[in-house]
Amino acid sequence: MSSLGENLDKIIEKNNKNSGSGAGALIAAIRILNKGAVRRVLRLFTKEVEFNGERKPLMDWVLAKYVGEEQCPTVVHFVAPFFEMGMKLATAWLHADEDSIKELLSDPALRRGIVTTLRGIALFGVTTPQKLPAPFFIVWNFTNVCNLKCIHCYQNAGRPLPNELTLEEKLRVVKELDEAGVPAIALSGGEPTVHRDFWPVLAEISRRGFYPAIATNGITFASLEFAERAKKLGLRYVEMSIDAANPAVHDKFRGVPGAWSKTVQGLRNAVKLGFTTALAFTVTKVNIQEVDSILDLAQEIGVNKVVFFNFVPVGRGRENLEIDLSPEEREEFLRHIYTETKKRKMEIISTAPQYGRVVNQLSAGEDVSPTHFVIANDPITRELTEFIGGCGAGRVYAAIEPEGTLTPCVFLPYPVGNLRTKSFWDIWMDPFMENFRDRDRLEGFCGKCPYKLICGGCRARAYNYFGDVLAPDPGCIYNSAEWRKLTEDLKRIKIKVSPMAFK
């Protein structure tokens, strides 16, 4: 996921140097795409075409042909010359470099992301946030099995569930996500690498042209042989969780002595082998003093980025509510890590959607952090922020549970539907998911906040504290009153949430 953004950033930067009018031209192009006649053409280009047993939108095949891939349906050979001519005209108008565009499109996962966006415009028009026919990535809790016992585990992982998907079912899910147009799959858990199905599923994800990623505790990657095998099978992005630079603090969090040293070795192996790497750190009252030390450790290891995860009271986290940050502590923390991005040679980001607002405020609008993948200061990303910004649950990503249930987010365990009994499309288009795609539905200050298009609050925190995905996020400084109400009545925040509380 990270390297996808890195490739795109390089091309945007190059195009911005070529012309200062790139952002204006982009917005003009978006307005053209929103016109009825153009949308009808887009619908034609995004209709599915089957070839050699694979079903993809016509545009996907055309883009593959454009970058030099010869294996494609017959119809593409008739359409491709017109598309190439159109691309030459479009890149000239946008003052873009066509070679850079081809470099971008040579990645099948990126092609799929572009096609998914165009399908979204064809089906729904241009919206803020942009509605999509499929998420940009899926976080798949591959199994509930885990080799650690983390006190803040959102999944309450440990033993396998009795009804986890079989290998045959997992491969069918991969096929369905491929046909749905999902660009990236991140395997998580539990611990995905300890399950016997990890290798065949990873191989299939790579073969189908997804961007393969993993969120792991890193223990298995301490074996260089294991890491090398994953590399050969196509794994591209590796994210490992470390809770402290102090081994004793980390091992206490993880519930297993010696976990820290193995994870650090696993991260070193991943860097050595050239994976795009990230160190993940869940910020709580217990380890917030470790932030600078973690950044020092990450810099010393040589990772590409540090991802600071929001604590969400779900799974075993509900048993440890007292470790959550107050809104004031979270605000100070987010401001601190933004200042660190100016000092260190690596990306530093947070999954807290408020980070988009903090970056905007501290940089006077020069920098933007539209998602928890990137901070950028180019004009094109600034213009796109309102289309893609803020909490991505049910919009740009979703989660799959070990037994096939799809939820809006790994931290928001509302069962929208199960892939054993319903199609991905039917689940993705479930009316409940509209709650995440229409920011005008938000309640409290989140609904009237001037930053709701670049933040919108963490819907998982709203759910886990209030039982309502549209409620205010009590982690935001603007919702401090909501947080105080919660902390005044500890019984209220320990009540088990019922799905009937959802809207």
C-alpha cells in the first residue's frame, strides 16, 4: 500500500514541476467526468469482459494493453488505438508526462484502483466523499489463531474459531475480490503467518495482481528463510507492531517474554530484503512516553514509515478502557508527531482521522493527510482531499473476519453480511454502509464540523463507546464534553454494545 502511494507521489511531483496548472486541470477533468454523457461512456468502458477465465472491466484490459501487455480480449485491439490517442491528448492538456503515466499504470493493482474510481464516478457521479463500487483495500483477519496474547487485541485472538473459512473458500473469496475490483489485500489476524493456508492464499493474491500486504506481529519474520519465501511469493508491504522501544514494556503488552527481540529482528529482515516496511504502534496512556524512542528505533532500523494506531476499545481492548488517551492527550500527541515529520527522513502518520485536521491547521493548509497512508503538500493531493479524506471505514476499506463476515472496519465488528451466503457486491451496497459514505448523517459536532470532509471522526470509536456509528467521536478535542460524560460514568462505557443500537 505504501509503495503504491510512493509511485503516485513521484509522478504527481514530476507533473507539478512541469506545470503549475496541474491541479486546476485535474479539477476541470473531474467536472468533465461528472457530466451525463461522459458517465455513460465510462459505464461502457467499465463493463466486464471475460478472457482466459478472468473477468475484468474493459478499461482494465485496455490499460494493460496501453502499457504493453499483449494478452487481452479481441475487443481491446479495436478500442486501444482510440484510447492511446485520447491519452496523448489528455496528457498534453494536463501538462503530464506520458512515460510517467505508463510507469504508474504498469502496476496492475494501481490500474485496478483507477478503474474502481472511474466505475464509482460512472455509477454514482462525483461525490464528497467519493462513493466507490469496491474498497481500495481489504484488511482480512485471516485467522483467529495467534502466537501472542496482546492486552489490547481488537480481535481477542488466540485459538482458531470453529467455523473459519476453508482453503477452498478463501481462494473463492480472493477470486470474488478480484472480480469486484479491490486493488489491495492486507492479511491480518490473529497472526496470519502461523496458519497453514497463508502460503497458498498469498500466492493466489499475487498471481491475480493484487497489492499483497501483511499486518503481523513479526515473530515468524525473525527467520530470514521465512521472509525470503514471502518475498518470492510476491509479498510487497510488511507492517509489524511494536509497542515500545523498551523490550520489557513491549513484552508486557504482548503477553510473551522475548517477543520484542524477535519482532525487531523480523523488521530488520524485512528492511534487508527490500519490502516496503512500516512499524505500527498503538498509542495508549501506558506507552505514550515511548513515542520518541519508537521513532528513534524505526529510524535506526530503516523502515519506510511509522503508523501510530488509534486505540479503539474493542476485543480485549474493552477490558482496558483506562489506557485510552483523553482528547487533550490525543491532540497534543498528533501535533507532536506532525512536528517530527519535519525532522525525520521517514513517513509518520496516524490512523486517527483527526490527524487530517491537525496537519491542515498546523501547516496553514499547505500540507494534507487525506488518509492514514500519506502526508503530502502538492496541489493535486490538496484538491483531492475532500473526495478521499477522513475515516475510511466502509468507504475506501473494509474488513473480512476469519469465518467470512464482512465488516466496515477491523475495529468496528458490525456484521454487514457473510461472503459464504451473499455476494461481495450485495454486502458492499447494503444500506447500512451508506452511513459511512454520507457525512451529512453524522451527529453532534462531527456533523457540523468544518473539517468533516477531511476527518469525520473515527466511526469505530463512536460505535464502541456509544453503540452508534453516527455518534460523535469522543477522541476529538472538539468533543471533550462527550469524553467527560463517558469518564464520569464508567459503567456506561463498559456495557456490551448491541447490534440493535445501530442505525
